[in-house]
Amino acid sequence: MKLIVFDMDGVLIEERSSWRIIHKEFKIDNSDILKELHEGRLSEKDFLNKEIEKMRIHGLKRKHIMDVLKKVRYMHGLENCLNFVEKWRSAIISGGIKCIADRIAKYGINHVYANEIIFKDDVPWKGRLNVPFYNKKKVLKEFLEKMDADYVIVVGDSKYDVGMFELSDVAIAFNPNDEIVIEKADYVVNSKDMNDLIKILKKHY
């Protein structure tokens, strides 16, 4: 069985970070907790919960968040690309927001792994860390242990996808923003058009 795994942010959607969509819209500054995360003073789980706490402090409710996430711009050619791979098994593994990934999955993605905002009485209450930001490889490894996949293609755009590349037969850097992801990829697509990705996938169809 052939499996294709997509990162979401910067690959299936134009924004490099789906969390940043909320930050921009509601002027939320998360630089303090991001610094703590990068310095190892905050776990990924605690970081995610503090992200949600900032939303709560800003007075956001479920409707505010969902309304802005509905405006997310899909990558050009997304529907064509997902139609092309419809005979393969497919998955999204993303540190981004799961409700966006679930919406994209309606175009034919079979499995979704992404992080969640948990609401309590329509108030953002906490996060559910399904995909560690720095260890997406762990999620893919556990997923492959359940799957009968004999050929794996991974499509990503950043250094956080390199671990997944290591488990793949074919690694594709799409619209990359890190030198390391370019170095580790078998193919590089320097565009924001998933129709260009199809040209590569045809070689492995």
C-alpha cells in the first residue's frame, strides 16, 4: 500500500502557522512563551495550554476563533492534488489546528493528526497535544506501526518535517522555508502551487 503524508501549515494552507492566523487577527503576542519553549523552560504541552490561555485572556469565544479559521486560504491546486492521490492512503500530520485539518480531510484525506483547542462552555479552555511540534517523527512512526504501508511519501516545508522525511521512501520539500528541509529532500517544489507537486507524484504513481 502506498501512503502519502502531508504537513498542513505552509503546504495545504498558505499560512506557515495556523496558530498565527489567530495571533494576527486578535493581536495576540506569544513571543514570551515561544522564547520559553525554545529555551526548554516550557514543555510543549504547557506551551499549548498557555497559547489557549492567551486566547481566553483576550476574551475569545469559540465563534470568534472558528469564524477567523474559516477564512484560511488553501494552497492553490489543493483539490486537484488530493484528487490525484485518492487511490493512495493519505494522512495529515501537523502541529497546526485540527479543525482546519478536518475540513481539508473532506477532500479525501484518510487520517488526521493535529493539535486541538478544547472548549468549555464555548470558552477556549486548554489544548490537546496530539502532535509534538518538535517530534512529528514519533507520530508518523506510531502511525506506520499500525499501517501496512510499503511505500511512504512525505511532503513538508520546514525543519520540523525532517524527522518524518527520515521514515519516508520519498521526501518532498514543498514551498520550503528552511535550508535543512531542502537538503534532506529528494525533490523540492519552489512554488505555492500543488499542481507542481502533482508533476513529481506522477513519477511515483
